[in-house]
Amino acid sequence: MSFHYIKEKDFKAFLSALIKAKNVVGPVAKTSRQQTRFVFSRLENPDELRLDYDVTILPPKKEFFPAKQDIIRFDGATFNGCVEPAEKVLFGVHYYDVKALDMTDILFKERHEDRNYWAHREAATIVISNIQKVSPRAFWASIGAEVPPRGHDAWMTRIADGYVFETRTAKGEALLGCGKFSAASDAQVKAAAQANEKVGRQCPEQLKGTSAQIAKKVRAAFGREDLWKKFAQDCFSCGSCNTVCPTCYCFDVQDWWHVDQKSGARTRTWDSCLTEDFAKISLGAGATENFREERGERFRHRFMRKAAYLNEKLGGPACVGCGRCSAACTADIADPTAVINSIPEA
């Protein structure tokens, strides 16, 4: 680990050299008549990068676990795997999204490692950028404080006259060759730490209690079917909250055949436990069973997974406080702070 510094006037040249040398993906603006939103996209020039973004529409996990991904392609009796990683630099990620990637790393590593995910993950260099603008639905400062981000190679923090660039791995160190960096002074390192600490106090929403207290309270409410029914009464079962979540990792697998009926692909796509069909299983002879048929059951399952079920495995809750689910929910009922804070104490 080492601390470096680059002046504001030299930053564009650094990013230009990085884009020329590597495949760089970062936050860019998507502007409509109503608003400006942000997405992770490949950078063609340094002016596209927007480190002042609040939150991206989809999390950076899509770079390693795409919404739609071929896992096998077949043609007659032959078939081939589709692990096709490409080296990239994921630049300007907020720390809560790195925490989410850490969780996905654990879940796709256990038991039978998912090479379709890990091949892409291992080919990436991840650079955190400090949060310069806070999302209106963010609560990352009040959840999972006991779990720091780990899966990044460098952490870049904007200070008054430039950037402090903290390298964590050899991959992070390798990026220094693209720019005019110098050793960061103690004052610059201190200023970076203060900038990262200060922004946490700007989160507009807050969970009450520690991770352990929240997990205990949510688990204790499992049998309160009336409570979960009330929470979910306006739910459309659309799955938007799952789709934008950086820690959701469920997927469906289907075979798609070409018109020749010989070739095709086995494809996996993101799936959502809030949709009605997610828990529907076949009993044969056209019969089915749905073991979470009611909206309240599906709503409860989501919160149990995020706040309680995975805590021991992940070291903390399976939620990083990004606020994407709150913003994406048409009915505005998915906000974890509103739901969890309103659950009565056991």
C-alpha cells in the first residue's frame, strides 16, 4: 500500500494515457429532458468520465455478471464454453459498490466456483473514487460499517488541488505509469481521509441500530404475516428492486435454439425473487406449485436475505445502502430504511 498524488491539471492526461493503453470503463452521463442519470460504460475520451455522479442506474457487477450471458454455445453434437474475459480497468467505482462486489465474490466462489463470473473478475483492475455527490436515497453510511471494501486495487480521492491515489495491489501500482504522480504528503493523505469521512455525514437516510440488532429484529418479525402483507400491499411484483441491486445474484438458465434446430446457446439472465414466477416449480403433468405465492411472502424473503440470512457468511448484511432499490421502485415501497426502521422491536 502506498500513497501518491497527481495534480488536477495532470489528471486528464493521465486518464487519456490510461484509455489509450487499456479498456477503461467508468461512470458517464445519460441525459434526458427530465434528468441526468449515470451508467458504467466504456470510455472513449477522458471528457466522458463523471466522477461527480451520485449513483449509477445499474451496479458495476454487470461488468462481470451481465444481465444476459451465454454460458454454452452448441451446434449439433458439439458444444463450447463461453468464458471470454477481457482485461479492463473499472474506474471511479464508489466504495459501497466494491463492498457489493466483495459479497458477490464470496457467493460465486463457494462450493463450485463460477468461472463465467471469476474469469471476468480476475481480468479487471478496480479503482475506487471518493463519493463527491450523495444520492437522494443513499444510506451507505449507516449499514455494514463493520465490513470494509476489500476487492479494489486503488482508491482515488479528490482534494482541493488534485487527487490522492492510494494503491492496494500490484495492479493498482501498474496504473501509475500512465500519469505524472508524486509521493503524497502527510497533509494530502490527511485531507483525503477527511474528505471520505465528511461525505458519510451527508447521507439523507439512515438505518437505526447495528447490523446485529437489525438482523435480530428482522428475523423476529418473520412470523408477522400481517406486517409483511401491509408492507407489500402496493407491490407490483415487477422485480425492479432486484434488477438494480448490486448484491442480488439469482439467475435463470434457458436453452435458445436457432431456426436450424441444431445450434443455439445456453443462456443465463438475471432473475428476481419478487416476481410471481420465481418460486413456481413444476410438479409434472402440467401441475405447478408456488412456495411464495403471496406478495407479502416474496417481500419478506427479500428483506430476510438482505438483512439477516447471509450475515454470517458475508460478515455483515447483504445490503450496501446504495439506495438504487428505493429509487427504482414504482410504488416507492422498497426503501430498506423505511421498512426496517418501522418493524417493531421484538
